[in-house]
Amino acid sequence: MVSDKPRIVKVLNVRDESKTVRSLIFEDDICSKARPGQFVMVWIPGVDEIPMSISMTKANGLAGFTVRKVGEASSALFDMEAGSLLGVRGPYGRHFTPIIGDVMIVGAGTGLAPLMPLSEILTQNLSSIHMIIGGKTIDEFVFVDRARAILSKTKSEIIITTEDGSYGTKGLATDAMEPILKEGHIDKIYTCGPELMIKKVLEIAQVFSVPIQASLERIMKCGIGICGSCCIGRYRVCKDGPVFDSPKLEEIIGELGLFKRDHSGRATII
Amino acid sequence: MQEPDLSIEISSLKMESPLMLASGILGTSIELLRRVFEDGAGAVVTKSIGYEQRMGYDNPTIVEVYGGYLNAIGLSNPGIKEFYKELSRSKIDDLPLVVSLFGAESSEFSEMISILNELEVKAYELNISCPHVKGFGVEVCQDAKLVEDIIEAVKKETQKPVFVKLSPNLTDIVNAAKLAEDVGADAITVTNTFKAMSIDIETCRPILANKIGGLSGPVIKPIAVRCVYEIYQNVDIPIIGCGGVVDWQDAIEFFLVGATAIQIGTGIAYKGLSVFEKIKQGIKDYLTLKGKSSLRDIVGLAHGF
């Protein structure tokens, strides 16, 4: 059985999430069983192959990922239509471990993608979620309606923050953490988004002694833990991550939000 | 009974275990290389470094095929000066670190070594056998005069052991090994990957962005074993076997045909980083069962038949 080879799938549906963000939904039994936080290597024939977080899984064999149009590969994905062919291999990597209890989720932008299926499981577990969604400005938000629908199933809340104050509370997503952590007990914090935000989440969580799980991103080539392109400290984001627990995050805090490696393996400032 | 002795020496490189990390795998970060060493590798070989920075090929750079993997990473590397900084970031004197180098001519190799000379690098491996980058790999290996120049230039620049990694894509790998020995190589690493392709039949196109890549994994092991066997009959310097080692049985085969050490790369894709400890234990159990006190006692035994 050969598993690390792209399986060709047809895009069934393309959903606009914002002006620059779209979700692509396809049929693939294996991906539909992905755990929240896992990713797939998506092959766009003739263009590139890039890692994408699974943002949606359905019991009927459907799965989806969500892409923001930034570079060549993501723009090619963004421009795909129903009927386009893609290759997928995976899902790969360590996933979030949903708990039962009071949790906090801090996300921003397309970093929310893996946090959506996570929230679905958390609310099925009857966990209460304090979800903080941050952004620079009102135009950037994705998944807010979907999050509201998921969170309506339990005693949960959504807090929106924007840097310019155009939506929700003015400030950073991490500014909204402290009041909640001071008010009541939080069992676990889940986060995904810009690395500086993740670093701040980790620092605040340390102050309140709350364990966290964060999903990280690096340039990936193989996706299966052998090429080393995605290394951060002594870890491989593709195999030891992309979801990391507090102890490992504390170990790599010297790199977190500071530098990453380019395609040549050279360390560059983030 | 005492545990069998797995320690080996290749020139001045002393290893507690004969299992090395093959070049190209996890080898651009010093922290990752150290982790592989801590996970049981006797020595670790870096990703091949060239004089200039290279971004490598676009993805897909790897694809699984039946019995192995095909890759065309494209010798991506940060360039020698940047890699010098990488190696200088932490103490490496306790690390059995082998630096793999590639280049198109002898002056590039000697310049790279002069940059690394002051560091505690334990040995060098010359990658003159990459199957998928024009001008830097197999083409070098095919040019006897160039191979001679490169090895001589490198030996002039360093006292440290120099391994030469050969390509199975050559018509006569034995002659290439003899030549390397004649001009002063301290060991031969056989083999690099095999030129190969994989096509997606749905979209009718090659899967790798570079179209052609190098094949590794269990599917190439019998060929690599044959290469070691033939070279062992013709050269006296140590041979480092490389090609498709996933289990301890694979490793034993290589020792029996004459390998002093073996390298593991693709095996990590199948078994994870615990592959080193698992194979090490398997070798110890085998030696105990066979009543051998040292790994050295079985090297080359297959030649008695």
C-alpha cells in the first residue's frame, strides 16, 4: 500500500469565506477522517504542492481546506472551480486533543481553519468555549458565522477584536485573554494564527499555568518527517507537530515568532 | 555473555554504532542532527552543502512508489558560509558529524573545506553522485579526471577522513571505487539514489516537479548490496553501505557483503527515528545468536561462498 502519493480528487464545491479566502471541498474518504489540526499536502499539478490544514470534515466522505490568496500556489487554489483536479496526500501530523471542560480558543485569520473542526468536537463533548477571534480590520474575518453556529450548542462565548476597532473590541486577540483567565478557571487553551500571537498566548498561559496546544507553520517539502525543511528547534513541524503542547513550545520559544527557514534551509527573520 | 561490540572505526572517525544518518535526511539544522545522534545514530551526515545557496526544486519533491520513495529536492542548501554559521551556533565537538559536500569542480570543494576547517567536523563525504542536478552529481562521478582532482584537492586541504559517495547510475561502479581509493579516499559510500520517474495516470504527467528524481528505499537494496559485494572484492578501504535499510536484517546483509558501516535515510520514513535503536538491538541479538563478540567478525562473510 503506497500512501505518500497524491490521490487525485475533484473539487466539488468552492465556498467564498471573504474577498481573499475560499474553502475548497472535495471527496476523499481518508481525509474525511482527519483529526482537527492535521494537514494534507495539496498538489496543484504544474504549480506546486503545499500543506493545508483540514478545515472541514463530514461523515459522508467529504473534506475541505481553506486558502488565503497570497502566493502563486495559494492563488492557483483560490482560482479553482468545481470540477478542477487536485492531488492530496495525508492527512499528516499530530492533531489537537479535545478535552471536556472549559477551554479557550485564540485564533486569527485562516489560523481559524483547524480550530473550526476542533470546536465542533469540543461542543459535542459539551465543553464551554471562550473563543477569541482577532484581526487587523473588519474585512479580514472568516468563519465568524460558522463559529457562532458551532458555539451555540454549549454555554460558550465569542469575542471579536480588531487592531483598528472597526469590529468588536479594539486591540489584539491576546488582550482579551487576561480578563477571562482572571475571572474563572480555564482547563486548556488552543491557538493557531500568526506566530507572534501564538508566542503571546503561550506567555500569558504560562502566567496562569494553563496548558496550551498551538498549531505552527513552516515551509514543508516532504510532509513526512524526512527532509527537515520544516524544522523548528529539534522538532519537525510536519511530524512532531504541527500541533505542539506547552513543554515543546517552551523549548522552542527562542525561535518562535523570531525566525524561520527559507527553501534553502537558511534561517531568516520572520 | 557480554553484549556484542558494535563500535567501529573508519580512519579516525570512531563510532559507537555502525548506523549512520544518510545525507539529505533531516540534515540542515544542527539541533535535528543532534537529535538523530541522541536517538541512536553512530554518526550523522549533513545534507549536501554547496558553495552557493540553492533553493532547490519546486514541490512535489517527493513521492512514494511501491517499495520506496522518489525524490528530487534539488540540492537545496543554505550555502557554505551560512552553513558555517549554523554549525557554529552550538558546541559540536562531541557530535560524530560528517559534512556532505557537492560541487562542480575541485576548487569549490577545497574552498568549502577551508571554511569549515577550524570547526570540529569529524569527516567529509563528497557527494559526487546526485542523480537529478545537472553538473553537480553523476556527471562529476562519470569524469574520472575530475573525481581524481576533487579527491586530491580535498585531501590536500584536510587531514580528516574523506568518504566518496558513488552513484549506482554509473556503468562501472567498481572502477570508480578503485579510482577513489587510488587517489586517497578513506572510505566509499555506496550508493546514492537511482534515477527514476513516477507518472500520475489521472493527469498524465510526471508527479515530481523536476520530472526525474532519485529512487531510494527497500526496492533498491538488492542492487546496493550487489554494489558493496563487488566493490569489497576490489578495494581495501572501508565501505559504507547505503540503500534501503529499514530493518536489522537489511543491515546484516550489508555487513555480510563487506560494509563496515551503513547509512539510513528512507528507513526513517517507514519506521521513524526509533529505526536506529531498533536496528541496533536487532544486530546485537543476531550477533549473540551467532556467537560473535563483535560486529567486525561478520563483515564480508558472504564472500566465503
